Amino acid sequence: MPVHPQAQLFLDQTAGQPAAYEMAIDEARAMMDAFNALAGEAPAVASVRDLEIPGPGGPLRIRVYRPAGTTDEVRDLPVTIYFHAGGFVMGSLDSHDTMCRKLANGARCVVVAVDYRRSPEHKFPAPVEDAFAAVQWVAANGTELGADASRLAVAGDSVGGGLATIVSILARDAGGPPIRLQVMVYPDVDWSFASPSWTEYGQGYFVTVDVARWLRDLYFEREEDWSDWRASPVRCPDLSGLPPALLLYPEYNVARSDMEEYARRLEAAGVPTKASMYEGMLMGWWCMGSFIDAANDAVDEVTAALRAAFTD
């Protein structure tokens, strides 16, 4: 189908504005943080706490959300660890604050958002190391968060979706912690930019080839790092034994072919996998619930899957 009118409205309103690579990095980061408003009104939750935990590069910031209607006396809530989008250059705890609130309330779980290190200050694999350190810490310290860390899920969008599946592979290889569900919303799973969708949808659909190349140049020191599965999990030789996967992606998506191939590879490896394509949508639609109805549909799909995973 054509681009949905609600998504087209976003394209029309942003037409002619500078792309992220045409800005200073601080300006691009501020622009993405401002996108939090596109998610709609921030729902009330029971509490929000900013904490620091040990990380491989020094203290690592996390933000902990408890769902509305719960009290500190409730100590057995499941937990979802969330990794934000932003190409490893942009995005922050603030850019996805509303989304994390929605997930906490919808899934009735504690949500832990991770402020992993960003490039160009910190190159690959620093974000991966931070993400897995956060998973390990949450699994070991659930009681401090009022959470039952034996019921643990990971989730994220764009590069954060990539991190969600990468830490799932790392956890499998390390013998834990066990993960109930990996949620990937338009995940970045291959940085070679060689599949058909990079040509078909490379221009005109918000995230372009030019933006992606800029992000890649800032994140990697060497071209050979692109083929490391910790950057491009579609290249991991063995995907068996991973937790069940939910993968959501938009029809108009420069990396669509990569995401579809990753879903096929998970299924071929015996991983229970559901891949949902949202017709007429663009990259970023997940965070645009203030004017795109399908964003709210996607949140409902994710929170329903999380609730089911936590009750199995």
C-alpha cells in the first residue's frame, strides 16, 4: 500500500529540514530528544528513578519505571530492559521516556532503560558491552528494583532492537541470564547496507542511506567491524537456543530486507519468531503515537507479547 496518510504527514512536515548528518552532533542529539513529544502525552507511572550501576567504561546510567497502580510493597514484578534508538550517536533516556512509561503500564512490569555509551566518543563495541553489563546487573539485582529478575525480557528500537537480540546471543553463550522474550522494533541487524531494500527505500522515507552511512562512519573504526556479529547479528553463525522473538518493522524501511532475513534465520534456527510488518509505515513510527494510530497498535502488540511471556 502507499505510505499511510498519517505517516505522510510526518514526511511532509519534515521535508526540507536539515538531516542529522548536516547538523552538529549536539544539535542532532537535541533534535532526537525532542522527538519524545511525538509519542504523545507521557502517562503517569508509579515511580521513575535514575540510578548508576557499574559498567565496563565506568558508571552506567539507567532509568527505572514502575507501572501505575503499584506500590513499593510489590516486589515481584517482571522486568523489561529497554535499549533506545539513535544510531549509537543520538537517543537517550529522555528521547524514549514516554515509550518506556507506556511499556511499563501496558506490560505491568518494571522497565529499565539503559543509557549506553554513544559514538563518536565511544566506538563499537562499547554500546554492546554496556548493554550486556546492564542485563547482567539487572538479573543479579532485581530485588533492589522491586522486580522478579527471573522473568526478564529485552526490547529496543532500531539500534536498540539490534542490541536486544545481540545481548540475547551473549546471554545464551554465557549460560545466562535467562531471557523470556526478545522484542525488536525495526532492528539494525546488518551494517553492510547491501540488501535490496537499501536501494528500493534508500531515499525519501525519513531514514535514508545517507543518514545510515553517517552513523556507520561514526560508530565503527574499521570496515571489518561491520561483519562482527556483535554489530550485525544476521551474520551470527548460530542463532539456535535464543529466546522467542517478536520483530516489528515498517513497510517503507531502508533496512527492511535485513530485518526480514533475520526473522527467517531465527525461524530456521528453531527460535519461535513472530514478524509483524506494519503497512504504510516508516522507520520511527513506533515513537509517533501522538498522530499515528499504528504506533499505539504496535505498543499494544508488544505489551501483550510481554505479558504472555511473563506468565508462561
